[in-house]
Amino acid sequence: MVIIGAGPSGLYAAVELARRGVAARILERLPEPHHETRATSIQPGTLELLARSGMADEVRAASVHVKCARVVDADLGLVGEMPYADLDCAWPFQCSLPQWRTEQILAERLAELGGVVERGVAVTSMEERDDGVLIRLEQADGTSTLVEATWVVGAGGAHSVMRESMDETLEGFTYPGTVLAANIGARCDLARDASNLVATPEGFVLLVPLPDERWLTFVGDLDDDESARLAHATPSAVVAPAIRRRITGDVEVEDVGWATSFHMHQRVVPRLAEGRRFLLGDAGHLSSPFGGEGLNSALHDALDIAWKLALTTRGHARPALVESFAIERLAADHHVLDVSQKVDGMARSAVEAARTGVRPSPATPAQRAALTRARCLLDVSYAGSPIVGEHLGPGVDTLPAPGPGERFPNRATLNGTAHQLLVSGTADTEGLERLDRRWRGLVDVVHGTGAPQAPSGALLVRPDGHVGFRAAPADAAGLAALDTFLDSYLVP
């Protein structure tokens, strides 16, 4: 198995494969790890995944905890805020961490599991065959070799060789204008427990706290003069003047570290998979950075393909399991893009309000709560997937959440890499023993969990922490339905 790209999604996929005893060859064209800030937000829903992978503690310790999203005016006066305090999650905050540090934590975890990244190796082409994928590699010294892989995971970023080999394009649109991004040292009175969108008549400035008293900033709506300066100066030389032009409050840029300019996109491929090739992260979708969902959806992509490929490689899965990756993640990524567009729209509306003085109607409490959960990736659902289902016995019309495909609220506390069967109340003893024997090693049976189901029920939680199946009651018929469901994509 080959993973192309040692960014967050490639490294995380390799970690999750290694945790399941499957080694992958990880290829990265850059000869050394980068030290760029890039994507910085790690959402609560992603922390839950990292907790099961053994990395959440280090991420939380290394990062700044962002507990609120605020909008302020040019004088830094509060306009509005969206707190994360009421999330149904153990960690009601985002972790703000430079991308290079996130990658370092992932790489260290991979090394603990025996994995290694091959650097200075570029993939120049690939061709899929019946039993594998033929890949041409180019080493740093210019030599070329051919290797064959059973499966290939493309995590090489927006300029993806894998995507080109699949004849896929990123469909969607590019937002108007150029945006500056930088890691800065700044003196200001803004709270360091929040992301701060400064909405001004001259455009926006986003200031997000980083470790070591640094800030990540995005500066948007560059005018013609600022864009012209970019053509003749480095982005770092433009950052401070652009911020001073927009913010009249007390903010002084003391230094500019990493800086770049870019265009924001809203794009996704029609297909995330073809045969033995799979696309993760920016190779398959791009979104506005306002909500901080891009890095996170990439990590969710990585976990989804990793647990499915691990079972397939070990001979424990039917084709339906790997085929479900593209179905599940494309729907989830579309949802993330929708959320990203809403957050981006709110930011642009705040700038327009600063220009016109006309503020949009405020969202209702229910709308704000739903958007907060969505941007924190706590509402990702695979409902409708071919590998989720339920069996409701006579007299059972409805069950409380979570339903099939939805996130199990306590998933961060579940141990191991297998499916977890959570049994509550009285269950059919013979049926449960039969399930335990047949699916041992693939399904761990846990009794008396207090799972929010019927007085008698069985809830199957997949290795990614989403509900795969629920049966109520857990009688002979319900457990037989569960057994048939497992047999649809697993091999006992």
C-alpha cells in the first residue's frame, strides 16, 4: 500500500493503518518537513478521533484553546460572538496549532508505531491494472523507478498527481480577491481565548491566537494598490500596512514570520475513489479557511479509508466496505463545504454591514447551536450509507439518538480498533454468544453501557465512532438481523 503525501491526512491515514497492523509506504516529495503555519484549527469532533489514536493529549497541551468565535469592529469593539461552551463534547473548544506542529505530532506517533516517511520522492505518474497500481517514482537525484501497489491513497494536496491520473477536476468556484495569510507577533488587547474577525469598511482581518503569543492572521479584500504591491514585494512586507489600513483599534504588528497570499476556493471532485485509488483532503476538496474545516475534514477522510483498507488488507472485508468510502466521505465533504460557505457568508456579511451600517437579521438560538455543532464537526453523519442500518422489533417505532450513521457521543472513550457492540438491558444469550464467537476479533461485545437506546437494545459502533447498526430489542430476531448486517461487508 502506498500513501502519497506526508501532510496531515497522509500521516493520519498511515497512523490508523499502523494501529491496525498494516504498514504503508509513505512518499513525500519535499526533502524536509516544512515549517509553515497553514491550517491551524483542530475541531472538537476531530479531537475525539485523535483521542482514540493516542494524540489528543499532546495536541491539547501544545495548542491554544479557542473557546469562542467573535466579530469585532475596526475599533475592536464587540459586535457578536459564538461560544462553544454548550457543545455535547468533552472538549468544548478548538485547538489552535500551526500545521507544521500538527504534522510533527502525527509523524512522532507514526514513528512510535514503526512507520517512516520517505522524503525527496515524487510520484510522476500512475496506471491502474487489474491487481494493482503501477507508480513511477522520481528520486531527488533524478533517478526513476517503477513500483506496484495494491492500494494507493492520494493525500498530496491540491496539485494532486493522483487526481490527474483519475481524470478528476475540482469543480466549484473561486472567491473573488486575494487574501494574505501570516504568522505574526502583535501587540493588541484582543482576548486570546477566541478567534477574532475584525469586520471593517476596508475589508476583514481575522486574528486567531497561536502558541508562543503569536497570531495567525488572514487579511482580505485587498484593493488594487495592495495587489500591485504584492507583485513587487513579499507578502510579509504587505501584511502590516494592510492590517493598519483596516484596524483603527490598538493593534501593532511587531514582526511577520511565515506569510503567503492565496485565493479561497469552494471546490470538490465528483468522485473520491476509482478502483484502487482514493483521494483525501485538498486532493479531493477545497474550502474557505474562515471556519477551519479543511484540515479537519481531511483527517476524517483519512480515518474512514484507513479502517476500511486495514480490514480489507487483512482479508476481513467484502468489496462493499471499501466501496463505501467514496459514498460516505463525498456526502460528508459536501456537508462540510456547505457549512464552510455559511461561515464565509457570515464573515462577508459582517464586512458589508460595516460598510453600509445595515446589519442582517440575527440567527435564532437553534440556528446558532446547529451551526456551532456543524463547524465543530460534531454533526457529521453517514445516514443513508450502504453500511449502516437498524432493526426495530414489534412495538418499537422510534429510538432516541444516535441513529444509524450518526456520531456516537462517547466515542472518544471507546478503546481498541474493532467494532464495539454496546448491549443494554436483557439480550438473547444464545444469539449474543453466537455473535461473539463468529465475529471475535472484529466486534468487541460490551455489556451494561447505558447506551441511550430502548430498555433492551444493541448498538454497534464502528471503528470510526459512528453508529453502524442498532437493534431493539436485542432479542433473537434483532441479533440475527445484526449478524446479517455484519455479513454484508465483513468476513468472519
